[in-house]
Amino acid sequence: MVGWARSIAAAAAPNFTRLQLELGANNAAIVLDGADLQATAESLVTGFTKLSGQWCEAPRRVIVVGGTGPLVDALEARLASMTIGSSLDDATELGPVAFAARRDELNRQRDALAAAGGSVRVVGAIPEKGYFVAPTLIEGAHLDPVDEVFGPMLAIRSARDEAEAVRMANDGPVGLAGYVFGPDEGQARYLGARIDAGEIKVNGTSVLDMASDSVQSFFGSAGIGGHGDADLLNFFVGQRIVGIDAPGLPL
């Protein structure tokens, strides 16, 4: 996406055409020691599968402080109960991706991560007809922050401590969204403020903003853009949002 956006910006430059870009990234989620694994798994699954994983702020890579095994098992158990099918069926929890090339690109990315040493778990059966990608967990693989995974795929790695987790979250040209899961909301908010992203959510992955008067402020070379002229100023001074999802949100 960043490459396409640079091309658009270059085409707009000769006429000084105004444009606003909202770009994705392989947004990082940090899971702290002591986090409720069942609740964290539920939230991460909701986050990386809603809209078939095709929303810019979806969690793409998970960094676990400590061992990844228990979280991966919880993620797999939740995915195993997921209903995959037509988006026109009210019972469906995961529908197809938008088009054939998106499906093919996701499969290519999965195979490349497996070839690089990632342990791949594909969960659930997909219909034969349609552009479906089964929910996929890739443990132990390095997910390049530039090569965005825009679909229902999640990479999980471990970190020795919180400092390493933050360094890993800030690796590469990211800057759109970040997530922190932990038992102490104050600690999670403090750590979230160290993530180089415009919007950081604590113990949640909702699409909606965290408060009625909140704004989105994206920064970093993969987070170019904002919403409105006032936000552009806030964007350049590095505004960020760190907050907690309100319960009961529809998305």
C-alpha cells in the first residue's frame, strides 16, 4: 500500500493536488505476562478476522512477553469454533476476501513465512467456491512490517521482556495502530504510549473510536494521512491516542 500511495502522491505533486491517504501496516499487539489468555484470544480473533481481516487497523503481528504456546492454543481453539461461509448468511463469522488476487497474495505470504521457518496452523474448512482464506496462525515468523498482510492471518512471536516487545513492535515503518493486552490497565497504557502508532487500544480491538470526541491520528511512514485539516496539524506534532475500548460496541 505504501508503494501505491507514493505513486499517487507523485502523480498529484505537479498540480499540488490535495490528497489524504489512510494506509495500513502490520499493526503490532503486545501481550503482557499475566494477561487473560481467553479474553485476549477472543479479542485478537475478533480483530484479525472481522471484515475478513480487510481493515487497516487490524492486528497483524502479536508479540508475547514470554512463551507463545498457551496463547496460540487459545487462539486455535477459538478459531476452530468459527463459522466460515457466505457473507449473506447471518450465521457466518468469517466470509471471503474481496477478490482472487487478494486471496492469492495472502496464500503467497503464508507460504513465504512458512519457508522462512514459521510454524503454520490453518484452522477451519473453507467452501470450495469463493475467494476464501482460512484463518491462519503463524508462530515464530518475522512479519515484515512493510509487506502488509491484509486478510485473516496472524503472526505470533515471543519477546524476552517488555523492552524487547516494544522494540519489536516499533520495528520498521509502522505507525497506524497498536494494541496492548495485560492485567494492569495502567501498566498497559504506559507501555502503549511507547508504541510508535497513532492509535493504541488496550485490551480491545474494536473498529470504532474509543470515545465520541476522539480522533484518529496516524503517523510513521506507513501511517500517512489523517482526517480533516485540524488532524493534519495534530499529525505533524505527533498526536497519539491511548485508550480502552468501551464494552458492548457492535464492531
